[in-house]
Amino acid sequence: DTEVTQTPKHLVMGMTNKKSLKCEQHMGHRAMYWYKQKAKKPPELMFVYSYEKLSINESVPSRFSPECPNSSLLNLHLHALQPEDSALYLCASSQGVSLNTEAFFGQGTRLTVV
Amino acid sequence: AQSVSQHNHHVILSEAASLELGCNYSYGGTVNLFWYVQYPGQHLQLLLKYFSGDPLVKGIKGFEAEFIKSKFSFNLRKPSVQWSDTAEYFCAVNVGAAGNKLTFGGGTRVLVKP
């Protein structure tokens, strides 16, 4: 199994809503990531979890709150988002956080904030 | 901080033509280099990677890339493209200094005409 599964595939939410994005992998990877990809732009790193602990936060606004309940799951809790937060949110995982490992990406959740 | 530059934003070519996409990065230390492809509506897929060793790397679907350390380059090539190679191609670098943190180039949209 070399898949990273993200749910939902599409999400439309209002600016006052609270929602969560979910990511799951069963490859035994100990590092998981959230990336944000705006239209016609490259993915940009948001968060890195290593061994279920947050190791990198790329100065992401607090309206995005990541959570890693266990080594297979990664959530991104969303609250009071803005329309400019509309984007494709990609989850990825890798064996570790050192060099010489590759990241596997999920299909993403396409988020629209209205 | 490291940066990644992709020379072409858009490339249009006919089937059976040869493809070369340029990628340059700015970082003087040890790097991992990747090319990812994103087909329309699909997730990022790894085409090939360079960690160490032979600088000529072969990937999936007939793609190859050459790491030229002196030029800080990692150009992607395919001798004969097919219509199904229509996609967006991203070069990415991991310097490992702060976790497995991929920095992506701006992407190149490739359109192969049948």
C-alpha cells in the first residue's frame, strides 16, 4: 500500500464554519506533512509532523490547526477561514524527516471558502 | 533559504518531439532532488529522484534527469513525448536542514499536441 488517502476530496465552507481535513497512510511512515497549493502555483509547505510531534510550522495562521492523533493519521482543523484560503490542500508522508527519503502525496482536498 | 527555478512556464510540443525542462536550485550543500508530475485532476506523482551516485537518473514513463552539481541544475528529459505526457511538472529540492522540507519550483505546464 503506497497510498496517502485524503478526505473529503472537495469541501465548501463558510467563513464562520469549523471543518476538518483528514489524511491517512498505512506505509509505516513517521513523518507527515500539510502543503497548500493555490491555482497555477507550486505546493507550499505548511506543517511537518515527525513521530507525531509538530516539528515545522511555516508561520501558518492560527485559523489552521494541525493534529496528529497517531502515526497513521493527520488532521487539519479549519476555523474562521477567509476566501483567500481557498486552495488544494495536500497531505504527504515519508519514512522520516532526514535526507534520502521521498514524500508520497495524497490527491488533495479542494477547499472553497465562501 | 534555498530556491528552485524552472525556466519555462509553458511548453507546447507535438507527439514524438523531445522534451527538456530546466531546473536550477540555489543551495551549496548536500541536496536531494526530485521531479514530480501532476496530471490534470490528479495528485502529485514522483517521476524520479536523485540522492547520490550516478548523476544520470532514470525514472518512470521514459523520463530521465541529469544532476550537474557545478551548474546547480537538474534538468528533466524525455526523448519522445506522448499526448499522455500533458501535465504540470515540478522540480523540488530537499536540503534536509530543517526536516524533510520540499521546496518546489514554479512548475512547467506541458501540452503535447496529438
